[in-house]
Amino acid sequence: MRIIIDDNEITVEAAGTERHDIASPEAFAILSEAWMRSSWANRHSYTFSWLGRPVIQLPSDLLRLQELVWQQRPDVIIETGVAHGGSLVFLAGLCRLIGHGRVVGVDIDIRPHNRKAIEAHALADLITLIEGDSAAPGTVDRVRTSIGGPANVLVILDSNHGKSHVRAELEAYAPMVRPGGHVVVADGNMAGLVGLPGARDDWSWNNPAAALTEFLAANSEFERASPPVAFNEGGVAEGPTYWPGGYIRRVR
């Protein structure tokens, strides 16, 4: 996408479209998309940590997520994809802060140095690590056992981002969520990254957003939801995000 910014008239336009005042929501959306692409190409999310552990997320996505945790007050938060453990620590800290809940992290390969750091963390008592393919039946059974019975569950899917894998994760973990509860699918922005260094051409269709669209078409008990916005004095509800359209809610 070619973007034209006119410093004299203080306007923005995506080439071939109408010109927008820089203060408009339309201009903000254009600039947000460009910023998101550039931030991904420059590995901006790899510059953040949370309580000592690399978190590899946009701060704005984490802030939206914390509001969901505050509102839903889950008994168990399941997150597939562990990496360095920063997001597990972030979620465990929220559970400690609100005095409720714990976290289960699932990954096919929890590297020994990351496991050691997570298990030595001050919030380790709220974190359970399960190593295995998150979509494999045996791993899913271990997660169910860890939940231990009826529970208010929040699911965050952030592991292998291939379409088939995310679809399999959705089929496995979404049923664990109660009506009113949520599933969050990370990195649905992948289709918009095609053409950037490090991106693959098949991301145009082989991505979490495509898996989520298919899942919703086949599962009427879920619907797309917006990230929770408890406070908004501006003109837009959502800015740059790596998780566009990634929130779904169980309705029955």
C-alpha cells in the first residue's frame, strides 16, 4: 500500500483513495496499518519484557487482554505457545493482582533455560507448564486434567500459526470455554505482512485469521467479539494490533 502524507495540508491518503485529515479516524487507520507492518519487519515486539521475561507482544495488545482478564476473572487461563514465558508471567501477575485464577502454558518445545527461568520466577506457583503438541489429543487431555473439573476458562492461542494447526487448536480448546467466556487468537495480522522480509507468500491464506473464520462458520455457538474497551475518550476503539479480529465469545 502506497501512503501519501501531505505535511502542508496535514492530510493522509492511501494511494487511489480520498484524502483524510490527519486527525480523522480514517487517517489513523491508514497510519496504524503502515506502522504495524513496519513494526513487525523491525521486530518491535521483541523489545519488551514483563517482570524480567521477554514477552514478544505489542503493549497495546497486552493492555486489551488485561481488561478481558479483569472482566472475565477466569479460574484458568490456557495459553498455547510459551517461548520465553513473558506472557505467562504477565497473565499470572494479573491473577495474583485480582486474587483469582492461574495459568497453564502449553508448548511443543519448552527450552530448558526458559523452563528454568519460569519455574524460578516469583509467580511460578500460578503457572503450570505442559510440554507437547498443543493440538495433539494426548496434550489436550493433559490440559483438561490440569484444569481439574468445571471452570471458567479463558483460552489464548499463540503457538504454531499455520491455519490447520490453529483450526485444530480451536476445535480442541474452544469447547473448554463456558458461555460468556472468550478465546483469543493471536497474530491474525499475518496476511497483511506478505511481501515483507521474513514473511512467506502462503501467509495470505495460511494464517490464524483464516482458521478462525472457518471455525466460526462451522460453530454457531461462538461469535466474533471486540476487545474490551472500558474507557475511550478518543475517536477510535482499536489501534495497531497483531491480533485483528482475534477475539471470539461463546454464546451458548
